[in-house]
Amino acid sequence: MAPWQRLDLPELGLTPDRCQAAVQWVGQGGQVASGHRAIAAALGAGHRVWRPLGALLVIPGFSWLAGRLYSWIAGHRDALPGGTAACRTDSTGPD
């Protein structure tokens, strides 16, 4: 994992707007996932303990709920523990 500001976004098929809107996952094969699907992909590629949770996030029906929850969290990330003004979705980050 790496902050998008430190990556070569065009090489990864990403844009700053897309990265500011939601977390992104770029798999080894170049496939891109966004939002809750990116979280699911990261969990699925991680330690085996987290893989079932990653699979759950993309199950039809539950995926809808996970997407809604992700959108709410992303919209309020600056107010969550550890959040800063740079986390605001309307922020372009530090000057």
C-alpha cells in the first residue's frame, strides 16, 4: 500500500480525482477496484484471516450495504479517529 500522491498514477491507470474520491486497489494483473471493492481486494490479498471478510464485502446483497457504508465512511473520514483536514473529500491536501 502507498499514498496515491507518491505514485505514478497514469502508469497505474488512475487519476487524482479517482484517488481522492475513493480508495483504489491495483492488482498484480493491472485490474483496478475502487471503494469497498478495493477494500475487499486488499483483504483478499492479505493474511488468510482477513480473506473471508474480503469475500463477504462483494457478495451480492451484502455488497450493496458495504458500498453504502464505505460511502458514508469516506464522506466523514476527516471526522473519524485519526482524520485530519487533509482527509476531507473536498480537500486537495496541504498547500
